Amino acid sequence: KQAVTAGRRVTKCAFDGQDVVFGSDYMFTDNSRFMMIEFKYEESDLAAERGKHRRKLMCLLLDDDDVKRNLSVKCHYVCWSVKKSTRKAFLNPYYYQICNKKTFGDESGLEQAEPSIEAMVEADRLIKDFLGQSAGYTFFAFKTYCEWLMSLETASGAIEILLVNPDEDQLESLEFYSLVDLKAWHETQQFKPKRLGFGI
């Protein structure tokens, strides 16, 4: 809704079977900024990340690589909800929330003992920051990060996404040879914000 109000088009694409590779469920883009988000229902569900293939390896490598870590905290988030009077969604960079000994254990070798909450925000705040170009990352930086994640899984460069076709009102699976091809496809789309099935 915020994107429509601002006259912007934000596309949400589900990683079709590649969520294990990217450590996230969805990619969001306005074709200028890009980010990916892993969704959990409640904070207690975050611990499930320790059981995912190569998540600890990713975290260990991020501990030792300032450049990749900077990419990660700008474009890779995890989201969960908290029930108070109403249920609110909170987000934190994946590295700050997941890559720690609380998640993976004291013997994991990770630098952080606990999640760092300094960058944690409510969903509305992150959306505003994303639309204001202060959250997410440029395509080149996002592409660099995604290619690094794929290299950890010895995955091909192909990207498979699921999205809602607003003209047909149904899910479609699309495959692109690379993020460059996905971005080029997105630039050709002429869907209006009010018709989008995948707008924020």
C-alpha cells in the first residue's frame, strides 16, 4: 500500500525451491533497490535456521569477510511477528539475528554470542526506508551477494521465482538464467500498482 501511495511499483518474488540457497523466502525490488527476506511466524521459530544446509558456513564466512558482511546486513533480512495487543512484524538483518552462538551453539565458532538488535525495526519502518532508498542495496551489490550465496551451494546461476500474474490471477513460475535477466524482465513489465498481486 505504501508503494502504491508513493506511486512506486515494488515486486515481491518467491524463490521457487531456492530458499535454501538464498536463506530467504522472498526477494523484493523496485528495480532500483533489492532485498531478500526470510519469514518466520514467531521469534521462537528463528532457531529452525540452524538446521538449514550450510547456514552456519555462511555465518562463519560472513564473520571473516567485512565486504560480504556489509552486503548481507544491507539486503538480507529475517522477519518474525510478536503478539501484543495486536500482532506486529519485526525485521533484523539476517546476520545480526541468526549468525550467533545462541542460534548455532557455543561450539559453533561464531563471533556473536547473541542477536544484535540495534538494527531491528518494525515492518512499516523498513518499508519506508526501502522506498526512501536507505534500505536494500543496488542491483550490482545484490547480484554480488546472491552469486556468493549460490557459490556456497555449488548451484547454477539460474534463478527460479514464483509470482502472481495479476492478469490471470494465478501463480506463475519463471526461470531466468541470471539476476541480470530477471532485472531486464522486470523492466519490461507494465503492470500498474493497483493491479499488482505482489505489491507491498
